Amino acid sequence: MILKKTLLYKITNNLIRKFIKDIKKKKNIKYIKKINIKYLNILKIYYIFIKKINCIDKKKKINLLISIIKNKIKNIFYKLKNNIIKIENKKNININIKSPSIKNIIGSLHPINIIIKKIKYFFYKKNYILFNTNEIENYIYNFDLLNIPIDHISRNKNNTFWINKNYLLRTHTSNSQIRYLNINKNNNIPIKIFSYGKVYRNDNKDKTHLQMFHQLDVFNINKDINIKNLMETIYEFIYYIFNKKMKLKIRNSYFPFTEPSFEIDIFFNNKWIELLGCGLIHSNIIKNTNLKNKKEIGGFAFGVGIERLLMIKYNIKDVKNIYYNDIRFINKFKNS
């Protein structure tokens, strides 16, 4: 060992022995920390001594010896500290083998999926086909082919999440209409399609609005489709979802893709709430498809926010609660 026979070596060796003796007196974290700091401070005195040595070689050897001693002190401290922690942890473990086991938390369907399941069941029974399509959409399918004019507010960057000049996060699930009618070349009527999925709008967040939500879109194309067919389907759908008759109000409205257009309000918590938009499919949209005999056919369409249905059905005050992943909230819907 370097400087084995020197006085400094003997002093440092004695220091280690004394440190071991002192630190083992009490098996207590607070106490051993105090002893560790005390002896590390003693070593600092040796560094002061090194500065006064002129011989560089001797200075290096002494510095190395002190570093070795310092590391030994630290290693002894951490080893003892870990042993004390292990012993304390064992003491704190109080296992009663007779106590009942913890009940496993069993997962359940998310409330959004519960509503979607009901939606699918209703429209499958009505012989509708499910057709879901892109969330990242070309502006042509999201706007142009749905008769939405170039100066419409929904095209604005403040209202829509644009990815680049051609692609955006879809603002509605109505893009499925044009996608389906253009992908399927042999579009024999009747055509009954429903689609659902996430849509994105740059809205201000509040208790009833989020920038991402789920939407249902339904359309039916056939000969002699009229407003009566539309309203019968909507009334039947609403009755099925809420499992009771609901007070509804029809208002005239405007949507670029339907003509005439309507909005349906529902009476809930002593006030009228906007529920869905609907209407007869605009003739320009029929023209933008591969359908035959375009002048002889028409159709109806309606769209509704799935979160809106969920909030009304279960009287949810804040839409954000749906997405907090709180198991206590989700478990409320287990038997739905």
C-alpha cells in the first residue's frame, strides 16, 4: 500500500477503526448520518495539510490515500444505512394471514362504448351498414364534396385543426357519406349507412364542449325519401337510447349538406338543450357521388354528439368527467 509505513497512514488507519467503532454504537439512521458527516469533516483537515506540501509526488500519494479512506468511510456508511432500512422495513410489515384478501378491481366498458354498443344494436336491427373512415381527412372530403363553401367559418384555422394545406383532423363524421358513395361503385339503392368516431374542433373547453368528441352520422338514400322518414327514425332512435319518451322540439336551421335543415332540441333539467342536426341530403351531394339516376333519388341524414347523449341519459354535469379515467365514475355504468 502507498505510504504504508508513514505516520499519515497509521493516523488514517486509526481513523477508519475509530469510525467503524463509533458508527456501530447505535443502529439509527439519524445517528449514523451524524457520525458520517463528523468523520468526513475530519478528512477535510488532511486536505489543508496537503496544500502545504511542496513535493508534487508526495502530494499525489497523500491525496490518493485520503481519497481511498474517504471512499471507505462512505461505503461503510451506505452499507450500514441499507441494513438498518431493511431491518426497519421488516419490523413495519404486519401480515395477518387470516385477514381477507383485497378485492380485485374488475374493469368494465367505458360509458362512451356503452352508448356506441346501443347505437350499433339499434342500426343493425334497422339493416344499416356500419362504415367508419379516416380521422385525418383531405379537405375535399371534409368540405368540398359536402357542399361546404370556401368562405364557410368551419374552414378557418381558428375552428379547424389543419395538418397542412390539404389535410386536417376531420370536423365531423359526415366524411363517411362521400367516402362510402365513392368507394363503392355499384351503389344500388337503398343505401343505409351509419358511422361513428372521433371528431376535432378548435372550440373553447367548457362543461359541455371539448376539442375532441365522438359523433354519430346516419344517412339513408332511396327513392321517395321525405321528412317523415327522417323524423320517424330520429324519434325511434331517441326513444331507444333514453328508454322513454322525451319532449322534443324541431327548429329550422342551416347546414350546407342538407336542404331543408333542422335542429332537434330536447327538454332536460327544465330547459331546452340542442341535441342534433338533421335534414334531407342536399342535391349537390348526390351529384358528387357515383350513384345512378341521381335526379330520381334523395336521402336524409342526421348527426349527434355521443357525449351529448351520454350526458343527458346519465345526467352528467361536466363532459370532462367522462375522460378522467376515474374508476369510481366508470363503475357507475357497470349495469347499464
